[in-house]
Amino acid sequence: MAIRKNIRNLTSTEKADFIRGVKALKANGIYNKFVQRHFAAASRATPSTVNASYRNAAHKGPAFHPWHRQFMYKFEQALQSVVPGIALPYWDWTQDAANPDASPVWAIDFMGGNGNLNNNYQVETGPFRVGQWTIINENGQPAGGLQRRWRQLSSTLPSQSEVNTAHAEVPYDRSKWDATSSTSHRNRSEGWLGAQLHNKVHRFVGGSMLPQTSPNDPIFFLHHCNVDRLWAQWQAKNPTQGYQPITGGPPGHNIDDLMYPWDGKTIGVTATPRSVLDHKALGYDYA
Ligand SMILES: [Cu+2]
């Protein structure tokens, strides 16, 4: 069982192992495949008659949580192929809501800091500084250094009370299974309803965390590990509230629908919302 720890509780060896694993996946091309996979899913209108910005295979619909759980699970497995036994760490950003700039996540031996406004907001500190880390664009082509622009679209990180509100919200989701659903745990935690939660972190970090290629910034994985942890907490707190919809929702979002790209055709792996509902059955848990 891989135990996913709070970034605050990582030893310096664990931090170095994580950086080493991420860089090894960058070097062997697997990291960029994850960036492209996220972009492809975010570009896939669901159903095909809507605009992808209305709903896509991974966002603005019920599969938001299971899609990202599967994505993170496959990324963790990829990391384990280069650093045996490693687990993804999570960034509990509520602990930094009072003073985001001082977060240990930005440490020079971990994620590095903000971008330099005099250098196109490229990150110049830490393991992912310009020259050490190159992002890719929508076409998979090299697109310069990693960019961060703290407070670009949100001045704060989400607070614990905002998380508590989402934890109390039921059902999991409801028709029309989109960014207007209310009440809906999925919509509130994704961040289209109320306090922006998941979206707010992308909007605070800014730069490379804003577009659909946002896994370009390795902090994506620390953020989404926390989003996944919070979903697991909601599941445990609300045992009578199952995943919805069972049937009748948009394709790829019903409990037994194959989620793109894990449809057995695009890549030779299958996953449905149901197949990831029990995170412990996937072989990991949270410390
Ligand atoms: Cu996403």
C-alpha cells in the first residue's frame, strides 16, 4: 500500500526522490504524455454536440473526480517504475491560506518559487527552473520555461471553512451534470459553484497552471493529490451518498462508462468511475 503523505511531513530524502522521479519521467517522455493526455481529455467535448468548455471528458461533469483519481493513480504507477515504492505527496493548501507565499511547497529543494515578472514569469528557482525544465504546448512542442504568476486570477488559496462547506454538500452530483449543478459536491469541489475550491488553486498559482496543459507544472500533481484526498474524505463522511449518475448522464460520466482515454482503444487500459471509487482497492491510502 502506497501511503500518500502531506508535503510538510516529507523527509529531505523523500522530497529528493519525488523530484528525481518526476525528472526521470520527463527524460523518458512519459511525463509529457500525461500533459498531452490531460489536454486531450479537456478538449474532448462530452457529448460531442456541446463545446468542450461546457463539459469535457474530465471537467465540468460528474467524472471530474474519478477521471483525476485515475490520472493520478497512473502517474503514481509511472513514478514507481522509476522510484520503486514511492507515493505521491499531497499539498494541503488550506494550511497555507493565511500566508501562501510562505508555503513549504515553494522550497528551493522542492517545487521552487514564483515566476520572475521581468522574465515572462518563468520560474528561476528550484529543480524546475528555466533551463532545467521545459514545458510543452498543446501540440506537444517545447514551449519555454515553467511559468508561475501567483495571484494571477485569485488572490487567495481555499480555506478550511470552504473545504468544510464542500464536505457537507450532497448529493455527489445532479442533473444537468455540468458547471451549473447545485447542490452538488462535485461542482462545489471542482469550483464552479461557490468558493472555487479546486479551480482557485490553479487560479492562484497562475501561469502554466491555467491552461488545459496544466500538468506541465509538477505542482499540479501535489494539488490534485489533495483534491483526491478531499474526495476520499467526502466519500467516507457520506457513506449513503454514492456516485451519480448511474445511467442517463453524459457519455463517459455514468458510473460504468469507460472514461477517455482509458477506453481500451486510445490506450490499452480501461477505467470507469466505478473502478476507482474505492481508492484503497487501487493500492494507496492517505497518511
Ligand atoms: Cu484536470
